[in-house]
Amino acid sequence: RVTPQNTEIIILATRTQSVLGEKGRGIRELTSVVQKRFNFPEGTVELYAEKVASRGLCAIAQCESLRYKLIGGLAVRRACYGVLRFIMESGAKGCEVVVSGKLRGQRAKSMKFVDGLMIHSGEPTNDYVETAVRHVLLRQGVLGIKVKIMPPCDPNGKLGPKRPLPDHVSIMEPK
């Protein structure tokens, strides 16, 4: 948010304590880094740390979660199905997890895990589908992780898009 006097930057995080640091030291350091990097005048930048409304519907959070599971040595299928189940239990309309790279053996493979409804084409994909891509370095090489989440419609706009899908038809009850 940009106001005439100062610029407010809101950082969405699953663990806000780690962003703030001890006695607000972390956020002060971040503020000074942003100020120097983007040439803002002294004292015109304000940083706020905010908790993610629903962790299960945030593609970035789930991608990172899967990344740490794989680093921890959990089997790929088990980790992906765990993340998939968590996303769907959080109330998502649909989700897709793709892991590609050297999963077993020398030959690279791609595994795709899909649940629920997912739109792939057209303008609505920009508004209704949240995507995150991360890379994880394992002993045998690099794995690529893609997570796509389609959140439910939320009139308040907190959990997902405000409007329903353009092709969604709602039938009124007869009088």
C-alpha cells in the first residue's frame, strides 16, 4: 500500500514470530534492507507481518511444507498424498501436486497427484488458481515441485476469490 508519506509492505507468513525475530529485530533489519535496496527515503517504509488466513489454501506454504518433508527423507508418494489430503481438508475445490526429477533410479520421472476440480485454461486460471514452484536438492539430484490449489469462492475475499467461476450456474428455488 502506497500513501503520500510512506509505503506499507505487508508480509504474509505462516509463522509470524520467525519474521519478527527477537524483540522485533528481524523486521527492523528487513525494513532497512528494503529501504536501501529500493532507495526509499529514511523512515518512509513500514513492514507488517501478517498470518496467512488459511495455511492449507496457500500454495507457497504447502509447496514449502512438501519440500521440507522430502528433505527430511519421507517417501515421495507418501509426502505428496499427505499434502494433498491436508489441502482438500482445508476446503479447497481442487489441487494438483507434480514432483519431477530422479525419483528412483537414474531415469527422471514425473509424478502427478490430482484431487477435486482444477481449471487449466482461459482467463479464470489467473484469478482462481494459485500456483507455487520450488526446487529441492536431494542426494541424487534436484527435484522440482509444483503445487496448484483452487480455493473455494469466498464472498469476503479472505480465503479465495470473491466471485464464483464464470461458468457456474446457480438455480433458484421455485416459489
